[in-house]
Amino acid sequence: MKLHLRNTPTRFGAVAQFLHWAVVVGIALQFTWAWRIDEADSIRQQFALVNQHKSIGMSVLILVLIRLAWRAFNRPPPHPDTMPPWERRSAAVSHGLLYGLILALPLSGWAYSSAAGYGAEFFGLVEIPDFMPQDERLESILASVHDGLGVALAVLVCVHVLAALRHHFRLHDDVLKRMLP
């Protein structure tokens, strides 16, 4: 027997939607910037793109921390009653992994930048302190970790998008609509 709480939302609120889509835009920009860095025409352009990439990464980190804090006090809408238990568990695990990767990527980038000895600035306004010792071996390891986390996030984002589209177009439920304005 399911217990339905009074005033249980059927959609995510405006704040949750804004934070979700702001993180989505930030992640899309991060992947775009990462590819642009590799294809930069000059070291000056590459340096500028790397600094922008770091600033956007810190913005995503801040936004996802706010999103997690918001979610802690604002319950998400329940899954559709038609959703089987295995799918609910899969959704919970994939969302946990998404949040974990979205947190780990900027932190690994920050660590990588620290180990490389290249400080980070937040859009040229605030200097972000290094928190790792400068070390070439550690830099190499952290570069691989950061890249691997980026690939893992790209794969999981694709799974997330495909699952939302499946719910919308195949199952015809409101899972996707809950996050749309």
C-alpha cells in the first residue's frame, strides 16, 4: 500500500528546475571547452580556454552543491506508480552516480590544476587556492582521472537523457515533463 502525502508535488519546483538546467548548460559548456582546448590555434588561446574551463567548472560545482542542499529540504516528486521497483532503484543509483561525477569532475580538475602548478581563477575575479602539492607524477595521474571521469559523465548523461526520452515517447508518463518549465 502506497502512502500519499498531502501536497506531494507532481513536478519539480522552479528552483530545482533552474538549478538542473543551469548545471546541464554548465556541463555542456565544459565538454565544448574541453574539445576547444585541444584544438586551440595558439598557446595564448589554449591558456584562455583553460581558464574559462576552470571557471565554468567551479560554477558547476557551486550550482550542484546548491542543488543538493535544495534537494535535501525539498523532496522531489514521486516516481509514477507504474514504474517497477527495479527501475526506481536504477533511477536512484544513476542519479547518485550523476551527482557524484558532477562533484568529482570539478574537484579532480582543481586537484589536477594544483598538481600542475597552474593556479585557477574564478572568471579573473577571485584566485582559487591550490590544495595539492605541485608534482608532475601526481599531475599525470590526476589528468587521467579527470579525463576518465569526463568520459564516465558523458556516458551517464547519455543514459539519463535516453531514459527521460523513453519515459516521454515510449511509456508516455510525466517523468520528463516534471523537470520542464
